[in-house]
Amino acid sequence: MVVEGKLDLSQATERNNMSIQTLENTKATGWTLEKRREFMKLPLTERRRILGEMAEKATNHYEEPEAQKERELWQSGDIVEY
């Protein structure tokens, strides 16, 4: 039974797969307003899962020695007040 405004399981799965693929494709360019709205339409548990994966990737990136050295270079130095 399909209720207007509700998705059946296959539609939800298809939308979910498209959403994840779309989010993966926007990593380099950032999230457009359309992509953010699409993300917000996902169930809360799915949004939390995706954000958790993204947080894990960010954590791994910032813990890499090369990323730490790069950050130290641009964050260190004299503080100049004008």
C-alpha cells in the first residue's frame, strides 16, 4: 500500500542509494543547497550514519602526520596585530 507522500521500501532504497552517491560526488565541491535539502529528507538514522562516516574520514585525515605538519606550518609563527 502506498500512501501519498510516503515511499515504499524500493523507492526509499533507491532514493537512499542516490542520495549517498550524490553526497559522495559533492565531496570536492561542497554541498549545494539542493544536496543539503536532499540530505535532510533522509531518515535521521541514515543522516547520522553518513555524518559519522564523514567525521571518521575527517578524523583520520587530521591525524595523519603530513596533515599535522601542514597545519603546524600555517598555524605557527608570530601573531601580528595591526
